[in-house]
Amino acid sequence: MSLLWRCHKLTEDTVKYLPLSKPKIGISGKTGSWRIFAPEINYDKCVKCYICVVVCPEASIFIENDRPKIDYNYCKGCGVCARECPVNAINMRRER
């Protein structure tokens, strides 16, 4: 499955080459314990369009074994991925 996003055909191969932000090196880029909400991916709904990978401002969503995965060490819980998911496969759950 692939979708068009800003004139790019999103597949696992093309997502690797899009200009993404990267987490900072070292502890300064890690989220810590202040995050209130965290995204959770429902893989039964996910169509592997990889839009979440592209829109994540912290680059904390990556592709592993053809599925999007979340690195909670860097995820800030902003909810951009959940808001942009075209099939509502990402929900924000309260952590505290």
C-alpha cells in the first residue's frame, strides 16, 4: 500500500529518502517523564501508508519489518501522527 503525500509516492523505500528531522544525540533529545499522552498504533487498522513517519516532528516513528514503530524515548506525545493518520490507526493514550 502506498499513498501520495505532497507529490511523493510513499512506500518504505521512498520514506527513507525524505527529509526528516532526527532525534538529537545524547540525553538532550530524550523525552524524559514529562509526556502526558503517547501514541499507540492499531496494526489491524494500519494500511502502511507511512504518513506518520513523514509527519513526526521528532522522527520518533520509523519503519521496522514493514510496520511503523514508535521510539518512546524521543516521542513527545504531540499527536501529529494521530491527527494525520488517514485511517485513524493511531490513538493517543494518557500515560499518567
